[in-house]
Amino acid sequence: MLEELRKEVTETAKAMAKAGLAHGAEGNVSARDPGSGLIAITGSQIPYDVITPDDIVIVKVDGEIIWGKVKPSSETPMHTFFYRNRPEVGAVMHTHSEYAIAASIAHCTIPPITFPIALNIGSPIVAVDWTDPGTEDMGSKPHAVMLAANARAALLANHGALVLAEDLNGALESAKAVEEGARMYMLARSFGEPIPIAKDRVEFFYNMWHNLKKGVK
């Protein structure tokens, strides 16, 4: 079932780990099939260096398992919440990268201070208060904060990063931008207060980049 999408989720999960955004079986990745609306999500506790398409589970937007040889990620309620409430979202990624976790411990909101944040995320990376892992609150609480800030990325308090994107490649690049942004934010603060890129420029470059990817002139 959805073999091609399961392969894409597998390769994205491997790339996430290779980029240092997650270690072992940390974090999780999902994508929505535009035709059926079904979601392919990484299985629970499967190390990404050995994950295969058979370790990707297919669920409905309410979390009901349609196909799978393993248990789906414990964060499935978070992923499905976003798919139910954000029709523009085609992929969700949750990472445990080093600087993003450090920033989440400090409950930082990171403004769009780097070009990759402007291009890939196009918004601040907002801080979200503590939510218990594995609960729907992991979706509903970030959703409310992100919606209020028109944000596509968040730092989950003392936990890690969350990104929403149109597709898996966009999710991976956004997660990389979050980690680099957190590292640059920390370094910049040693020189003074970080100055974000102007909001109109962030919007311009985000729209330009996404139109280019869609082939829109």
C-alpha cells in the first residue's frame, strides 16, 4: 500500500538522521498522500540506519491504522492533528537536533535571522510550552501558537523541533534551517541582540522560492 510514498518517507527519515537531526530512533516523519488523504508515518522505535519501507505505517487522519507491520510512531496523534487542521500541509517532521533542543530548553522563539529560515520556513520559529509526548496536545498546542504567529516551525519546550511543509523535501530543508538557525542565534547573541531579516523580505523570498519549486513564473 502506497509503496512509493513509504519509500519516500524512508529515505527522508534516513536523510534526517544523516544530517544529525535525529539519532537512533529519535524523531519522526510523515507525509500525506494527496490522492487518498492517507498518511505514511515512521514506525515506533525503528533506528533510522536500518529502517525500510516495511517499517512505515499507513494511517487515516483520525489515527486508525490501515496498513503496517510495526506500531506507528508514538507521536502519531501530533501528526494526524496537523493533517486534520492544516489542509495545506503535506509533510510533518519532528526532530531532536542538538541546537534546536538547547533552544527549546530555553523556550526561545527564533526570529527569521538566516536566509535558509526565510526561504524554507518564511516565519519565526515559535516557542511552545511543555506538552506531554505522545498526546494530541503535542499537535493542538503548537497548532494554536503557530497559527497565531503564521509560523511553519516550532520549538517544543524541552523536547525538540517541529516543522510543517508541503512535501517531504521541504520538511527536511526546513528542519535543517531550524537547526542552523538555532546555532546562529546562539552565536549571534554573543555579539549582541540578533537582528531579524525584515518581514517583507522574508515573505518575498519565501514566496519566490516556493513559486520557483512549483515552476511558477
